[in-house]
Amino acid sequence: MIERHLMKLRARDRVSAEEEQAIRSALGPVKTFPADQVVIREGEQLSASTLLLDGMMCRYKDLNNGQRQITELHVPGDFVDLHSFTLKRLDHHILALTACRVVEVPHDRLEAITEEHPHLTRLYWFATCLDAAIHREWEVSLGRRTALAKIAALFCEMRVRFDVVGMTDGDSYALPLTQMDLAECLGLTAIHVNRTLKELREQNLAQFKAGQVTILDLPRLERVAQFNPDYLYLDRQPR
């Protein structure tokens, strides 16, 4: 059930059999959510953190004019709100972009992990630091990258993140988002996204069709994006 989560952890460090058992023992019941349902609302008091098993979720903020800014995408294996363990409420919403399966980990069980498994605690601390690194990279895209570079950077990042959890087929992977979803990730209009996707395709860099990304020339796409995967911390070392 949590194999992709374990893959994500083990891509960066070892996870012992005892630690794996501690994770499995902490799991609550599996829940399902349909596409476009808000899973966690801003300000809601939380007593558990949510681990995504299948589907895609996002963090987002609403503006008074009805616009929405997606601030991070989540793939299977991600905790979508591990930071709620200490915050106890979120300053943003969590949305199921597709039909999703999740499992909750009660905060009292996470607290037991911090007391009994210091190495596993550091791995989860690392996970929240990784989330912050992704946020910083997205901030660069929102503030400074061109539209072409924004989409290129997102496609490069998601290729790496899906590959870590075994969900790529070469340089192709499912990204079940609409053009409006992409616009809300990148601070663009849907029309601008459509034009930029056409430009990526015409330059033979990548194509996005029916929720599937196919990267046609990865080295060139990375150059356009100025993509450096170092912020994803894929070096496997003791934490």
C-alpha cells in the first residue's frame, strides 16, 4: 500500500525493516476522494497527516477575485501535509486533482515515531525541507522565468518526481492536469499555456496531450528551463 512512499524515502537514504514496520503500524484507514474535492481546508484543525497513495493532489490558495494559485503538486508517495504535525492547521487548501486514495497517519503516532525512531524522524524532517526547496524553485518560476521556461521546468521536475516512485515510461509520464491547472501552477492564463505548449511541440522539445507528457529532447528542455535537479536532493546519503 505504501510502496511508493518507501521508494521515495529509500531514494535518499536507507529505511530499516524496523522503521518500515513503524510506518506501517502508524497508518490509519484508507480513504478515497473524487476529483475536484477539497480534502483539507485552510484553518481546519488537524490531528493527522495525509499520505497520498494514488492520484494527484495539490496545495492552493484562493484570491478574493476567484482566481486560484496552485503552490505545489503532489504525486503518490508524498505526504501532502506532514507539516500539519507541528502546525496543526494549514494556511492553504489541499485539493484532489484526480480521484485519489489516501491514508491518514494520526499525529500521536507520528509523535511516537519521533520518540522511538530518531533516524526516521530525520527522514521526515528532510521531507518537509524538500517541500520547502520545491516551493523556492516554483517561486523562481513564478517571478523570473519566461512562460516557455516555466512549463519546461515543471515538466522536468515532474519527470524526476514521478521517476523516483516508478511512474515514468522512459521520458514519458502521465500528468493528469488540464491546461487551466497548468495555468494555476505557473501564474499564466490558459490561453498563454495553450500557446506555450504549442511552442514546445513546434520546437520538438515536449508535447502534452490527453494528460500525458512526452519529453522529446530532454537536454534541450533542461537548458530552456535552466533546470538543475539538485534542489530535489536525490543524492542517497545518511540523514
